[in-house]
Amino acid sequence: MMLHKRVRRLSAILAASAVLALSSPAFSQDVSESHLKAARAAVAAIHATDPFDNILPQAAAALENQLIQKNPDMQELIGKTVTEKAMALAARRSDLEKEAALAYAKVFSEKDLNDIAAFYSSDAGKKLLDSGPAVTRDLVKAADIWQNGVARDLAQQVGETLAAAAKAAAPAAPAAPADATAPADGSAPADGSAPADDSAPADGSAPQN
């Protein structure tokens, strides 16, 4: 369980670092107040920083567990101290909000950001944010079924075409020689030789011994 929490914490930290890396001090000086305001509104409307909400609580919980394992006799003091310090650091969340706004302002114009904020603040935009993940899951399932069906039909149709081509290219079986077959009615061969079953020749003469 702890490992899972650490992995999630690390992923969130890396994601936050990626957001921070998009902005630069030089760029932040060039952003107008109205552009930055539009970016903040867009960030809030799409909940861009929500995935990072658990970074500080998870970091505090991980630190508290580590310290208590090393100093179990100080458990109460450790818990109290970690909570107090974490609460004090919570105010620094605004730094992340600012960096996120700068990152969006770097990519989108002020008009783009106003349009984004307007849409995602509407009922349709809010529903998209709320129901989007469920719709995406359904879409992935449908895509898997579609993919399997297309792959199956493709393999079947190609196989049938190749089999037909191979059959058409196969050489025909050679026909038996015409003089090697006995007459179907058991009559004597055309050259007058005796039939294979010693029956009388067609002219009624006695068989030769």
C-alpha cells in the first residue's frame, strides 16, 4: 500500500514539475494582466491543477510514517509537527496556480483562454469534465471490439482470396492414356487380341492355347 502511495506521489510530483517547466521568468514578465487573468480563469474552469491536490498530504503522510518508524516513542509529537508544517505550506498552492496560468498563457491567446473558460464554465463544459472519463472508458471498450472484428474479418477475407488464387494456380491432374483402359462392355479390343478374362474373341473362334 505504501509503495502504491509513493508511486502516485512521485507521478504527481513529476507532473507538477512538467507544468512548472513550461514557464520561464522572461516569459512571465511579458504576459499582460488581462492575459494572465484569462489564463487563471481557464485553469480554474478545467480544473487543471486538481490532479496535484494530494501532493502535499501524501508527502506529509509518507514523512510521518518514516519518522514514526525510526522514532516510535515520538509518534504524537511527529504527527502534530508534520500536520502543522504541512498546513503552513498549503498556502504555497497559489504558486502552482500561477505557474499553471503562465504555462497556458504561453500556448493560448487571451481570446482562446476566454473561450475555454466560457465553455468549461457552461453546463455542457461541466458535463464534459464530469462525464468525460466514463465516456472515454466506453469508447475504449467499443474500440477494442471494433479492432478485433476488423482484424478477424481482414484475416478471413485475405485467407479466402489467397486460397482461391492457390487453387487456380495448381496444375491439373494428367489424364489416363486412351489405349490403357479396357472397353467398358467387356468386348474384345480393336486389334482382335484375346480379352484379359480368356473369353472368346469377337469372331467366335476358339481361344489359342
